[in-house]
Amino acid sequence: MESPIESYLARIHREIADLKDGKPYSTIPAMANVNPDNFGICLTTVDGYIYEVGDTREEFSIQSISKPFTYGLALADLGLDAVDEKVDVEPSGDSFNEISLAEGTGRPANAMINAGALTATSLVKGAGGNTRIKRIVNTYSAFAGRQLSIDEEIFASELEHGHRNRALAYLLRSFNIIEDDPTPVIEDYFRQCSVLVNCLDLSLMAATLANSGRNPMTGNQVMDIVPVERVLSVMTTCGMYDDAGSWISTVGMPAKSGVGGGTISVLPGQVGLAVYSPPLDEHGSSVRGMATSQRLSQDMELHFVRAA
Ligand code: GLN
């Protein structure tokens, strides 16, 4: 039997499915052939209730939704101060692939834009080879509560076409923000963007952040509260890039979008929300993801001011 929340979600899903604006990401050719009608909504509460409607089991690449989790892992590895020396916590107001490096030092504005995300990847501990990316994927997996893997075709396509990210990583190397050879960093960043998730995984990842780092399904404490608190702070101010101000006004939750079509929102202490729909707006965020998050926030009073 469908619960009242699921009937409500099904109604919102039907209404917002009519929204046909935006286009799937095409810079990475392996991502361009996705079905633009794919649309899933999944809500997971911190006490482990899951409500889902639509294409919640369809897999797609996590893309920039990887950034807060890798940033959290770098913070857990090195502590806040060491990471802060390399990546600032200020909203840049710029788009995700903007250069946004501080004059003189080259420190990226925050870990949600690509420059800061590449830096965060470089800070995650590893012992060479694939050890760093393994720790990154295992961390995402612990958040999702199942083993995730990398889509090799998307990874290969990122490697071939991600020229701007390569340029950014070399620029960061020139400022000594990235301290070693940028090539493995770029590759690990492309791999982390190519991790396959579905809408259910993302809602569990969001709910784990909402639950102070404890996965509501597995019960495992997958990240300490200190990095979780920092991650949610930076998602609040920077997660939606140049749309962050309008997002926090209308939705009122820390959030992160990705060009794969995923969007997550986190209401601390309560729920994690994930939406999947590939067509993107001019900021690289999902059009239906934005509309659904706004609608649910209003109807269910999820804005952090109301929910308090
Ligand atoms: N792989 C993409 C990039 O680095 C991710 C960007 C995004 O999802 N906003 O350009």
C-alpha cells in the first residue's frame, strides 16, 4: 500500500514531469545519450523511512555531488586547519568550473567549485596507485550503504574531454596548492565524478549527513560530526554555485547538484532528499531537481527556519 507521503510524492512527480526545460550535460559525450525523461524522487528520514517515486533505481554518474563527500574525507584525514590552509570556505558566486583562486596564494574559494574539489581530492590520504580513489569510493559507499563503482566509459570520456579541469589542476600546482604531480589528482577527480549512483543511494547519502554522519540504514558512523558540520556549512553557502543565494532563500537546505542530473538536499536532524532528472539549467543544476526541491520544501516546511 502506498503511504500518504508516497501518494503526495507521486502527485508532485506527475506535475513536475511536465516541466521540459533544460538539456542534459553534453560536454562529456558518454553522458549525452541519457533519457531526458528519467525522473526520480527519494526522501529518507534519519530514522530510516524511505519514500520513493519514479526512476529511483536508474543509475547515473554522481558528478559534483561527490565534492562534499571527498571534502569531508580530506577534513577527516587532515583536520580542519590543514585543509583550510589549502581551500577557503567563501562562496565564490561563480559557476562550477570558474577559476576562483585567491590572488597571490592561489587558494580556491571553496571545495564545491572544481578548483577546490580538485584540491580536496589531492588532500585525501593514499599510499599511491589506486589507494586514494579506493578510499574515496569506499567512503561514498558507506554513506550510501552499498558498494558503489566507477563507470569506466564516463571516466574515459572525462579523461579525453576534461581539458578545463586539467588546466585548473596545473594552475593549482603552480601555486603549490596541489603539492605533487597533478596528473593522478586529475584522474582520481574524474574517477570520483564517474561513480555510479541512483536516486535512492543519493537520498541515503543525504540522510547520513542529516543524521550527523551515521547511516540510518546500516547504523554505521561513517564520518565524524566535525567534518559533517563543516561539509553542511559549505554546502549551505556554496553548494549551488552562482545560484546559492536564491536556493537558500527558496529551499532553505544545504544542497549539492551534479551535472549527471542529481540534486541532494539535507535537513539536519530530519531528512535527506534526492532528485534525479538529467536536463540542466544554465548553472548546471537539474531543472526538475530545483523545482521539486522548492516544492517539497514549501509543502513539507523543510526550510531550516520553519523546520526549527
Ligand atoms: N565532472 C564535471 C566537471 O568536473 C562535474 C561538474 C558538475 O557536476 N558540476 O566539470
